[in-house]
Amino acid sequence: MFHFFGEFADAFSALNVFRYITFRTGGAIMTALLFVFLFGPKIISSLRLRQGHGQPIRADGPEGHLLTKKGTPTMGGLMILSGALVAALLWSDLTNPYVWIVICVTVGFGAIGLYDDYLKVTKSSHNGFSGKSRLALEFAIAGSAAFAVTLLDNEPFSTSIGFPFLKELTLNLGIFFIPFAAFVIVGAGNAVNLTDGLDGLAIVPVMIACAAFALIAYLSGNAVFASYLQIHHVPGTGELAVIAGAVIGAGLGFLWFNAPPAAIFMGDTGSLALGGMIGAIAVATKHEIVLAIIGGLFVLEAVSVIVQVLSFKLTGKRVFKMAPIHHHFELMGWTESQVVIRFWIIAVVLALLGLATLKLR
């Protein structure tokens, strides 16, 4: 759309709207939403037919899940990724290198998640891909993306990180920026993956985070707005708002089918890819630390697992009734809908706090 209609914009002024990031972001949202609505039922039927018993349910999870979620197909991330990629390719400036970096991370992480889901379904076990092999592949993809990002800006800013609330403070990590950025991307992917445990729990916070980072990307990529807000200007990152918008549209379509009781689960295919995508946008826009605020819900879920594992190994006792922490609240007596909606509220509050850092400097 950008390239085709942009060629005729000088002759037909009305076509100038295809040059505007805001217009194309809206177009990406609606395209992805329509794609998932149109093809979602066919994808679900196909996955249900091929998977038979659906996603294996953890035997050590909440007992109710064995009754309410058994037989539900997984790999629903294919719906989200296909809709988002079609929309992104239609509406983005495909000459922008940031677009391809984020797309490659998303597709790469999605492929890892797809293989993991495939192993779980074929083995009828919640144990999938080897943890070490999976992390090695994730870091290889994330590290390559981080290296590519450093080539797109001038030294020393390309290897520096900024800090929220402080307008001039930056820390140049030099060559260590690459492993740091890779850790951010891999951490984001796996944190979203851990959050995906209840119907609708992960996809709405993902959309909220995408909305926040769409705004951040747009402002960071615009020299005037970046100067006014005194945030780091990263030329070209504004185009990432279109990709974030595509994920929002695809996520809305997926939520239609994932709302309780879910007709399909996102699976690692979606959660790993979407988390990696958000992490990649945070790295590209130099808002890695702000990601920890906006994605605070994902951080909480990941930390709960780490704390639980360390506590049990060191003391033999568990801090939570079950980890990730959303299961802890289930076992405390909260209904699934209470956990999900309250976590959505937390995600909204954290996103607003993260966006507040743009002005409070």
C-alpha cells in the first residue's frame, strides 16, 4: 500500500494519506482483524481435526483445568501471526530495516514455539522442546537482531540505553549491549509465554503493551515529538507502530475465539512470538527499561516462577501455592474470570505508568 499508492500521491493528493504512519497503522489494525475473523474458524477447525485431543493439560495444574480445558486445540498463534504479518506486509514501508528486524524476530520465535507446540501435541505431553536448545535458538535470533539494531544508528548511541524519568542520562554498554538486548528480547518472549495460562489472560496485556509501544515508536521516530518530550530520537522506528497495530488487530480477532470458554489456545507459537516482538520494538526504540514497566505483568509472572523454583530448591518450601502466579490466585479461590480481568486492569495501569515516563523527565 505504502509503495504502490505512494507513487501516485504527487498526482493525486488524496493518496498522501498512505504516507502517514497513523493512517497505515489504522489500516493494519482493520486488515489484521478482518483476516482473523474471516479465516479464524477454518484455522480452528483444521487444527482441531489434526490435533485430536488438543493441547495436553498439565497434570500438576489446577484440577478444574483437566475438565474445562481438555480437548481444546493449541497453536492459535498461527491465527495471530498470519493476520499480523499479512497486515504488516500490506501497510508497512518495506524498505525500513527496523520492520524486517522485528518481523524476523517474530517469525523466528514463532517457529520455535510452533515446534514446541507440535512436540507437545504429538507426544501428548506438556513437555516439549528441550529447554537449553530452545533458549540457544532464541538467543541466536535475538542476538542477531540486537547486532542489526546497532548498525542502524551512530555510535555511541547505538549501543547505549536510556533511563525513564531522566532526560539526559544514558549508559553506553559498548559490545555488551548485544547480550543485554538479546536478554531483553528473550526475556520478554518467555515472560509472555509464562503468562499464557488462562483464557484471554495473555492476549489482552499483549495488545495493551503493543498500543503503548506503538505510541512510543511513533514518538521516538518523529524528530519534533522526540525533541519536545526530550526522549531519544531514533529515525525510522516510527514505522514499527504499523506492526504493533497489526498485532492489536489480530489480537482482537483472536480474543473473539479465545474468550472463555476458549475455542483455541494461543500456544507457544503465539506467546513466544508476540513477547519477542514487543522486546524487539523496545530495543529498537531504546525503551528497554520502560518495557519492564509497561510489561510489568509479564515480569511478575516470570519472577513468580523464578522465586518458586529457587525457594523449593534451596529450602524445600514453596512461596506460592502454584506458579506462575495466576494459578496461585486460582487456588486461593478466585474464579478464572476474576483472575483474568483483574490482571487486565493491572496491565492497563502499568501501561499508563510506562507512558507517563515519556513526559515525567
